[in-house]
Amino acid sequence: MTEIIVIFALTLITLSAIFLDITKKLNLLHKILMYIYFIFAPHIVALGYFLIQHSKFGQDNAIYRWTILTEIIIFILYIFIKINIIPNNKKQIVNFRLRIMLGGRCLVLYGLYTAFVQIIIYLIGNTIMQRLAIPEHILVIDSIIVMLNIIILIINGMLRILCTSRRLNIVKRLIVGFWSLIPIVNIFVMLYACHIAAIEYDHECYKVINHEARVDSEVCKTKYPLVLVHGVGFRDLKYINYWGRIPKELIRNGATVYYGNQEAWGTVEYNAEDIKNKILGILKETGCEKVNIIAHSKGGLDSRYMISKLKMGDYVASLTMISSPHRGCKFVDLACKIPDRIYKSIARFFDKRYRFLGDKNPDFYTASRQFSTYHSKKFNEEVKDVDGVYYQSYTSVVRNIFSDYVVVIPYILVKLTEGENDGLVSIESAKWGEFKGVLRNKRRRGISHGDIIDLRRDDYKDFDVIEKYVEIVSDLKNKGF
């Protein structure tokens, strides 16, 4: 009778615990419970053998012992399956991707914790197991089960992080995936992946807080629509946005966004005509009197020329220039010294490729030379600011030659000849109109010429490029533009 009561009570407790967990009235995945669980649960084989062979309760009743063991196994398997499917129950997780990623971090840390604890148990508990007269084949099976527990947790966790983290680009994912296969080293690699996941989660939560604080405030709803004007070598493509995640966030906060749609390697004069036609079309479509232009790199020169030389001053309220080379780049002066025959052959190669990509009149030879310091000086003498148009400029800087591998060579050349720069444009060259300052952070990378337009769609420490553009547009709104 006592054995039946014990079985009934244990069954009731097990089923009740599972039911309460399913209905979210009890959290069996609480951290403290998990720390205890991963100490004992992986040893289900050794514990089961001990229960069957050495338990004083029901020693004359095999059904009793097997029933208790079965219920324990069911309970352990339920927790193990659940933690591998839904490893994290935090309510503040903001979306499904972050839930998967943060769950992966949780699994990796549990896997590493289990490995550490089990190594200690085997080092200390080996003698105890021998005294309990547990057969060698049971110990081998028990060790295999422990290893499988650890491997499943870590692989599941790493796959979740590698497949969902936006901070780990393709190259980083390959590197992390490769080094994760190497013993000892993989411990540090997995901790690095967990660190990246934690930073990304914190950043996303920060963005959600900002979104919620700005609900219905329309901080970017300017009086005049925005026209984003890209730099050299790129086009405004439908599915690959030059400006990364920035336009979407501006629109979310009330902005009306259009694009310049000028050519990738058109001359300043040719592109200015394209931008003019685009703006006239926008004014006709919206009924607005003017537009606000935000231009990056060469787009700032194209826009300045359009406003001044094509008589568009009455239709532009403001021009915000981001890292535009108003005084040219000295490393282009060096490139211009290449023998003309070689330079023109290079130009023909680029023109052919960009004509295929959509440029109607690419002119690499002329457009690239318009970045020289002597051409810029002549340009600034002829292209004067128009009264009534608000001109402002921003720039950024990288920390050193290792900050951004894409701009290593031009960074060195500009650094030696002009000082601090973003990998292409120096601080002095970027200043025009009301200079709003240098965007920088204290981290190793700094902020490069591409980072300032969210080219890689990466989030960098101490600088949120998307929020910076929200701030810029919000400031335009507050100025009445």
C-alpha cells in the first residue's frame, strides 16, 4: 500500500509540474533549477542503475522501481526537449529572431556550464562510483549520455546564433563556425558568439524603447519631402538600398522619402540634371513647394551644382551633406598622374560595366578627376551657395588602418597628406555651410565612409547610424524645413 501511495504521489507531482509549466504558472526552466538539473540529469543512466539495484524502497517489487524510474525519465526528457525548443521565456524579448538568438546564447552557456560541472564530477566522483559497484559498461553509457547532452546543447545554441545574429556577417559566421570545431579554442569562440548575441539584444531593446517613446510623434515628418542622393559608384536600386536601414526608419517616424536616381559614374553636371528632373517630378507629384536633400559623398557636389547652376534654389529648402569632398582628395591628384592612355583604358573598363548596370552615360574618366583638389578649387569658385537654401555638413573618421579593410589604402594616403579622415574624405574637405561636427566613437573601428550610410547594415558600439539620421531629420523639422 505504501508503494502505491508513493507512486501515485510521484505521478501526481510530475504531471502537475508539467501541466503548470505548460500553462505558464510554473517555470521549470528557471536558472537555479537549470543549474541543478544539469548536474544530475545527464547521469540518468547511472542514477537509474543505482535506483534499481541499490534502492531500499520496493526492493522486492521491480514494477515499483521501474515505474519510479520511468516517471523520472519522462520528467527529465520533458525539460530537456523543452529547453532545446524554447530555451528562454523572457517576456521582454521583442521579436521572434531575438528569441531564437537569445535562446541560442542560453543553450551555449548551459552547454559550457554542463561540461565544466561534469568534468569536476568525473574527477571527484570516479572513486564514489567504483565504491557503488556500478559496472564499467554502465559508466561508459553514462559518459556517452553526458557527452550527447553537452553536444546537443552547444550545437543547437551555436546554430541559433549563427543563423539569426545580424552582427555576425558571412565572413564572421564562417570564422566562428570553423574555430568552433577546434577543442579549447572553441570555448573562447563560443563565449565570443554569446557576447555578440548579448550586445545585439541590448541594442535591439534600446531601439524598441526609442520606437515606443516616439509612437505617433512623427519626429521625422518634415514640412518638405526628403530626397536622398547617393555617392559615386552606386545606383538607387529597388532591392539593395544604398542607404541601408536608414530610409525605413525615417519613414517609420513620419518622413516622406525619395531618391535622386542619378548615375553611378555620371559627371557632376550630368547627374545634376538627373537630380533636377527628379525633384521637379516630386514637386509635381506631392504639390510641395520645396524638398530637403540629404546627400552623401559626391552626391553633395552633384546637389550643390544643381542648386546653383541649374537655378533650383527656389525648390530646395535645405542641403545636408554627409562626407562630401568639397575640397577634393589629394590621393586623386596622385591617380591623375597615371599616364593618360592607361587611365582612359581603365575608364573604358568601368564605363562598360556600369552601362550594363544601368548608367546611360557613364564617364569614369571625367567624373573621377572631378575629385581632384585643383578641380574642386575651381568648382568652389564657380558654384556659389544660393541665398535661402540652408547648407549643413557632417563627416566621420576611422581610428586607424585596421578600422575598415575596404578603405585601407586611401585612408593611408589621405592620412599622410590631409590628416584625419573617414577612409576617403578628410575632415577639412568635408566642411561646407554650417559644419555640424565630426562623428566619431572611441572604439577601434571608428566610423568609415561606408558606415555613415549603413552600407554593411552593422551595428557598431557607441554609434547608432540610424538614430543619427533620425536626429538630423528631426532637427530639419524643428528648423521649419
